[in-house]
Amino acid sequence: MGSRPYRRRLAWGAAALLVAGIAVPAAASAAEHHGPSDVSSHTPKKAKNVILLIGDGMGDSEITLARDYTVGAAGRLNMDKFPMTGAYTTYAVDKNGKPDYVTDSAASGTGWATGRKTVNGRISKTPGTDKPMTTVLELAQRGGLATGSVTTAELTDATPAVLASHATDRSCQGPADMKACPNDTVAKGGPGSIAEQSVGHKVDVLLGGGKARFDQKITEGRYQGMTVTQQAEKLGYQVVTDAKGLSSARAGKPVLGLFAPGNVPVEWTGKNAAVGGTAAQRCVTNNPDRKAGTPDLESQTRKALELLNTGKGKKNGFFLQVEGASIDKRDHAADPCGQIGETAAFDRAVKAAREYAAQHPDTLVVTTADHGHSSQIVPLEANPPGLSSTLITNEGQQLKVNYSTNTPGQSQEHTGTEVRIAAQGPQSQRVLGVTDQTELFTTIRTALSLR
């Protein structure tokens, strides 16, 4: 008689914890998570591969907005289906190591790339002394792993830059952009621009935008007079510029994909948020400014996985970072349709990563963001003081989104909130609870047994 109420209390308690969003340490079924579960005892403790997916500026509000619009309030995105979900803190520091509560992408990326915090604007260098800090990609290369970086931004933008370069300032993207980094120039004995360092690192797969940076001429050192693209070719890179070229790329030689002069154009368009709001709108899901033959993030991710899963990657494993960059960029512009479309594109890349891991259970997959951002879902009757827009979701309902972190006409701002981190595979339990961004470095290093 006494055991039944006790069992009922346990069941009710577990349900309450699930509703509250707290992980319940039970053998959750794959059906519960709508995908592969790694809570069983069959999950390896060591990872052969790591796929890290970064939604730039993709806080909980940005995820919720994309979910509500595309699959409905009761639906679930691919990134919602990981068996292990936690949160991590994202703050930067000042030159004295004191907290700077709102980070930029350079400092936040440095956090997970090196395991140490730095000042805003700096790329994998110390906050006070401006010294290079070893990155997880560099450790992976030392360990004989294949490496890759995929982004919808310029390949020299902050998030991809933190893996394969060290720069005093994130603006030092190409040889002609070194004004803020005088001591990083080749003439001063430094490593050169972010573009030069990225190809110089011989990363096996580099895919994204930023062709104009790589077309800049090098003015110093052994590659003087060449463009960075020519430097890459001299180093053995296959250089591709569209989906057809990417499809024909073969393993055995590194691949540099440059799919736009700057950032890769977004997939969706619509009316930006405005003072007083907009008329209810549906997003346009084909951007006329997106050049035909531009590969989407999912296809880039799938090709990167194909290339990395051969040669030394097949034998020794790989580390791959994938960034959905323009979630952040369209959030800055108070462009809800552009932002949602880029979140949806990122979510398809998450699906590709999870499908790979389903076939390769020794793969740790992590999805997270570098920092929070400004979009907020508010009541339809709300009259925000800043910019707002009303959308008609795929459910046929109206939804109002507000951007009020800066005055109208100014770029919207990052926020200092903690953000989601979710994972599956070896060592995925390390993301549970509330951790810090720098602990992601330790998770990856531990999973891959890097020294």
C-alpha cells in the first residue's frame, strides 16, 4: 500500500522537473528527445570527432522566435532535441581581468577557443599582455586531427578567427587592415593578418565568405606581392567559389571556399522593425541578393564532414566548428525575417551534424551561442519605445518582436545574459547545469584527449 503513492510522487516530481527545464537523470528515450540519445552506457567516454556549432547572437529569444515562426510554439527545432542541455555565462574581462558583463564575438570566441577570457575585440590573445594563447584547433592539429571551420560570415570575422589566428584587434582581417595591430605585422616579426594566419595554419577545410580579404595583396614577408588567395594556392589549397566547385573538391588537399566578397548574403528577407511597428508580414524565403550557386550552411557542413572524414581525419578524427553568423548581424539590424531565416539555416546544419553523429557515435556534437542579443517577443498590444515588427507565423498567428537595446537608427546591442549550450556524445554531460564559456574548451579538450 505504501509503495504506490511513493511511485506516484516520483513520477509527478520527474514530470515537474521536466516542465521546469531541469535535466532528469533517467534513461530518457530517443522518442522523448526526437533523436539519438546518449544517456545510455554505450556512449564512448572518448570522442574521435567534435562538431561545435555556434549560432552567433543566438540567445533563447532568438531560438524561440525561430521556433514559433517555423515549427510552431509546440514544435521543436533540431537544436531542441539534444539529450543534454544547460546554460553558460558569456562575460568578457577588462585588461585587469575584471568582468566586462557584455561580450563581443572576439572575446567570447576566445573563451571557448583557449579556455581563457580576454578583452572585447581581441582574438585569442591575453587581456593584459597581448600574448598569443593556444587554441583548441591548434591542439587538435598537434594531436594529428583534421580540422575545419565553416561560417556564413567572412572567414576572417571574429568567431572563425579565434581558432586559427592571434590578433590584437579583430579588425585586422587582411593585409590592408593592420592599422590596429602594428605589432602583429610580418615586418615587426608578427604573424600577419587573420587571413594570412588562417591559411598559414593549413586548416584542412575553410568555408565561408570574405573573398575580398583574401584578394588583398601581401606587402611583407615570403609571400610579398601575392594575394592571400595565391598564398593559399601555393600552400596546396583547392580554392572554390561556388556550390559546383565545392561539390567537386576532393580530400587529400586542404580546401578554401570563398562564397562571397564579404559576408554570405542571408537566405530570407522582409521589412525591418520600425518605430511604431510594421504591418503584419510574412517573410520572403528567397533573397534576390543571394547569388545563384551560393551553398547554404547545411550543404557546406555536409561537405566539410565528408572531407574531414577521410585521410588523417578517418584515422585520427577531426575538430570542426560551424557558425551561423548572421543571426547576430540581422539582430543588430533589427531585421526579424533575416534573423529567423539564418536561425532556420543554422538549425539545418545542426540536423546534418546530428545525422553524422548517429552514424558515428564517437562524435561529440555541441551547439551553443557566443552571446545573447536584442530581439524579444512581446504582447501584440505592447507599444515598445524602440523598433518592432509584427509577423504572421507558419501557424497563421501574429507575433510581435521588439528591438530596444539602442535608440532607433543605431545598431542593436548584444546582451549579457547566459545562453543555451546543448550536446550529445562523449563527455556531453559536462554541459549540464550552469557553466562558463571557458569550460567548453575543457569539454572539447577532455573529449578528444588533447594535450
